[in-house]
Amino acid sequence: MLCFFLLACYFSSATCSELLSRHRRSWIIGSFSIEEELSGPFPYVLGKINIERRYRVYFDLFGEGVDEEPKGVLSIHKETGTVSVHRAVDYEEKTMLKLKFEARKTDLSIDTTLGVEISILDINDNPPRFQRNLFEISVNEETRQGSYLLTVGAYDRDQSGTPNSTFHYEIKSVDPSPPDTKFAIDEFGSLSFKGCLDHEVAEMFTVVVEAKDHGDVVSLSSSTTVVIHVEDGNNHTPIISGQTGSGKVKEDEIGTSPLRLHASDKDSPNSQAWKAKYTIQGDTGEHFKITTDPDTNDGILTVIKPFDFEAGAQVEMTISVENDAPYFSCKVREKTHFGLWKVDSNKGDDEPQPHSVKVIIEVEDTNDPPLFSVTVKEATLEENAPIGTWVEKVTAVDVDSSHASDFVYKVRNDPAGWVTVNPHTGDITTSQTPDRESPHVVNGVYTIVLHAVDDGKPPLTGTATLNIHVTDKNDNTPQPTVDHIDVCLSDGPTTTNITAFDLDENPFGGPFTFELLGDVNRKWKLNPSYGYIAGLVKEPSVPAGPHTIDLKISDMQGEFGVYSLSVTACDCSVTSNCRNRTPTKGVSGAIGIVFASLFLLLFLLVMAVVFTCKEEFTTLETSDPSGETLLVSNIETPGTDCQVPDGVLALSIDKTHYSTASTDMETTLDRYVSYQFNMDWKQIDDMRRMDFCYKRNSSNAALLGLLLEVGISELSRLETEEDLLEYPPHLYADEGDSDTVSELDNIYISDEDTFEKAMEDLGPNFKQLASICKPLDTNNE
């Protein structure tokens, strides 16, 4: 098997050898082949490399099969060049070994380098293999012959394109093997069948498929199992085998089930082919529905619309049953050697008629409520009709009996309790006087509800409504919408509208006639005086203030009412509502009280100053250079000789004493002002913050100034001069001669002194002012 004759020829030429040695060229040649899976014995000689040289060379081999995987397969003798095989190789693992051959001189320099490829020869050592050992599918028995079922794929690891890797499929066995079903497989492993599938004959097929190669020496094979489940198809129609239930239903009753139908079917229970569907024929009143029990396949008949026994005591109808799935049938007619068999199949065509049965349902009579001949009735009643007036009659019948005495009439709802009903005849009469103006009368209609109750068990009730139209009577007089009006003061006549209304309706209501009673000449008049609104005209001679007028209002029938209206005249330029103003007398009275209090406090303050100052009269000596003589007169008010009590000028006033007196005075003042003038506490607090004398430790002057300020403020609230003219001022006291004026001494603070230092000693110049503004002596209170 040695094929190195080309190498021997090449190496025999010294020139070429020198050229190879010089250029270090490598050669790749196909030289050896190893058959896979040889059993030995090992090692055995694969071949020998001969190179003719005048000098000794040594051989080395590197690459796959030597020092690369698969390792340990080959070796070379360094001196002889003999190549040996040490173990078996696998074609499916390596189809070729690529190596490098080297020849070295004794000085270890490379003489020759060659590339070597050793082929692995394939043998048939692998059978075809299926992707899985078990395939499992489900097929409906309605599947037609020739239909694709599944593909079982196989593969062979041997060398492609050789008989070792070429294989075919065949079915080795089918279990069970019914006569009308035959399975087949093609060259691609696709499985099909011909004939018919019948779930009742075989629910499952077990098919063994083999794949076998075409090896020359030996043929290898493997197999897989295909499990085919045949699902039941609808090749059997259901049959109603029986029925249970009372077959009776009560009238006016729904939701009950008088009947249950039972069906039998040879198809597999709980399969689509087994599930039943029921249909009702002859239920003209659509009183029933029928449903299928999913567990038992029974048909349940249910009442969905109540029956009337009087309309019929018996109902006849037909109920049929069929499957949800369409009907299917298959039968082999002829088996042929080639191609598909001849079969008769039917799917949805020429389906047999569904099985049906006749059903009779009896309707049982029950107690029916009485029925009114008219459920909503109209009646007319005059307002204020006397008690016992006949209104209307209602009539009811009981469909269960021809005697009307089997039930009684009752009033179910009578909002105002106006009527009563005869329990046996249905005559309705009044029990109270009707009033059209009652809040229970809506748009002139009074509504009551009546019942007719029978004596059944349980007693049943019929209902009717009676609308009583109440006719109006003139039993209400017209009246004004208000009892007080405001009119405006003016130099000419002013008009204010007065609106009237009447609870009665036409022709007992408006338009109205208005008339003023009493002495109203040149004071008041009406324009217009007819209609729904009258104009009250005030003459200029009517003074401001409250007035009362008598007004007569008559309706179209002459019924009238007289009313006293309060009228207030005021200046509308200031306020549009006279009643929002403070009454003039009240304001003037309050102002009088304020002034009386002010003068009283002023008097007490003056008396305190008089009793404090020394009463001494001195003669005023004057020298008149011009020769004129000044008249000597005594003066009432004290001068600089006024005695000021000790401690008045002292800056360190008793804080406790002052605080108590000041607080009491401020509290009293706050309460007085709040009570007299309705001032809120914020206004009082703002007034206390004003720059009055009490900020300078003078409580009396502060109180006086505050009261004067309040009085002036209250006077400023008067809106017209007429308010002041009604209450002329009154002289309460004479404060003294205005020609005699007491002057205060000047207080001088030098530029060198600070304000604080000057306040430490005010001196006698301050006595006049201190005698007036000194604090009250609380010990004498």
C-alpha cells in the first residue's frame, strides 16, 4: 500500500534535493487510507517511506492521529520510515487525518517537509435513527382516507451518498389490524391510511415503523412506534329514551321545571359527538325553554312565561334531540390493490332526521287577583261638596269566580282622607269636605288608589286608580302679597306697586279691583286701581315716617277683603328700604342721652377743678400810660395761684392707682358706647387708640374727649336736616362767660436741656394745666 514512488523519483536527483533543501518546500500528497473500525491486531504496518540520500536522515510525523486528536493512532520509525497504526478509527468522528512529515539530517537540520493526508474508509456501522422512539397523535374518526397523519423522520451517520447511508421506511406491524383500515408510509416517512376509521372498532392503533439502510456487506435498521388515538365522531344519532317529572305547571308561575327528558347516544360520553341539543316545536306562546344538562345529557324543560289557566288547561308540543357535532358515516365498498379504496362517506349531508317525542304539559288553576274593568278612572267633584256626596263607582271581577261578592273593595291610598268606598258595591262617597286649594290637589286633580281583595289563600289584590277633578268655587278672597311697603319722598307724586293674588282660579280670581278706604284725600290715591297690580300714589303733602292705609281688594265675582297696609315714607336717594334705617325717634333719644351724659361729666370735671383750686380774689393793679383806666373785676377761673395737690406734677405717678382707675373708666366707657350706639369692640378699640388726653396721664380729659367724639360721630350719621329739626337743641347749663378767657403760662425748655430732664421738674408753669387734667382721686369714689 505504499505509494511513494513519486517521492523516490524526486529524491534520486541531487540537484532537486539541493533545491528542496535550499528552499525548504513542503509537499501535500494523498498517500495512505485506513479502514474504520478495524479490529486489529495492533499495531500493524500501514507503509514505509524510502528516501535515497548519500547521507543518513531521520523521520518525524506530526498532526492528527499523532500528537493531535485523535491521538495515538499513528507512529513512524525514525530510521526506517515505517508508519504503523496502533488503534481503530471512526469515520463518523474523523473522515481524514491531516499530518506533516519531516526528514532531518544528522545535524538536525530539515532536509524535507511534506504534507500528508490519510483517508478514513467508511464502513456500514450506523443504522438509520429516528428522531424519537415514540410518536403519539390523535385523529378524528371523521378524517377521510388518504389524509396526512404525521411524518416519522430518520437519519444515518454513515458517509452521505453511499449505500451505507441510504435507507427506506416500511410498516412492520399494526395493532389492532381491522379489515377496513390500512396504514401506509411513503419514502419521506409520511404516514397515512386508507379505508375508514371507526372509534367503536378501534380507539387506538399502535404502528411500528422501520427504517433500513442499503449497506453492501451488511444492512442495518431501527424502528419507532406510532400511537394513533381515534377520537369519536358523530356517527351515531341520540335517541330520547325516557322522561321524568310531573308534567304539570301552575298558572302565573315561572322558573319551574315540569319535565326532564333522557337521551342515549352510542358515541363516547362527554365528547362533542355525544353532547345533545334539544329543540321545542309547537310552543306557540313561547312559555318554555329547554337546556342540556352537561353531565347527564338530559333535556331540562323550564317555564319562562306564565300560563293562564283560563286560556287553556293543557299544552301539547314536540321535542326533538340531535348532536352539536354534524353527523358522519364511513363504509368501505371495495378494496383495490393500488391507490385508495372505494368508500361511501357522509359528513353533514343526508343527515338522518333527529329523534323526537310528543310532550303534554297540564296547566293547574291558581287563585287569580280580581281585575278592575277600568284600572284608571276619571271623576269630577265640586269643591266644598257636603260629606256623603257620591263621587264614582268602581267595578272589579274575579276570573276564578262569577260572583262579585267573593272580594271586597278598599281604599289603599287617600292622601287627605276625603273619601270612603262601599266594600261590596264599590260606590265612592266623600267623608270630608274637599278643598281644591289643598296641597294634595295637583293641577286640580286629587288621586286615590283602590284595591279589590279576594278571599283566596293567600288573598290576592287588584288595583285601580281614581283621578278626581275638583271644580273650583269662589271661597277665597283676594289678598296682597305683602303687608308693608316703602314709598319715596319727593316734591311730586310717587308711585309704588301693590300686587294681589287669589287662591281661586278663573273666573273666581283676578283681575282685581283696588279701593282705598278712609280719609286719603290729597294724601293717597290708586293709579291704576284695576288689574293684578295697583299703583299706590303718594302726594307731596304726605310727611316722612310710618303710615297706615286701608285697602279693599275685590275679585271678579265681587268677593273682597280689606287689609291694613303699613307704609313708610323715606328719602329713597339715601336708602331704598326705609325699614333698614334707624328710627328717627330712637336716634334722637340716643343723642339726647349722649349729650346729657356729656354735660354731666363736664359738670363733675369743672366742680373737681373748682374745689381743688384756692378761691382768692385779688385786685389787679394796672398802670395805664395812656391815662385810660381798666375796670377791676373778679375772675371766676383760677390763675397761676391755683393750688395743685401734692404729687400732681410728680412724674412717678402711682401706677397701680392710675391703672385701676384708667381700666375701670375704659371698661365703663366701652360698655356705655357699645350699648348706646351698637358699636362693635373693634370700633371701640380704634377709638381708644385715638390721640386723646388719656395718653398724657389725664383720664378725665380723655373720657370727655372720647364721649364728645362719639357724640359728634353719632350726629354725623343723621341723614337729613329734618331729623335734627324734629328735636331742637336744649340748654342744659351755662358754662360761663365766654369773654373771660384763662390763658396758660408758657412752658419753656432750653436747648441745653433734654426732654427727659425737663420732665423731671416741670415747675410752676405747669400748674394751670395740671389742675385741669389731674387724675381722678379714686379714694374719694
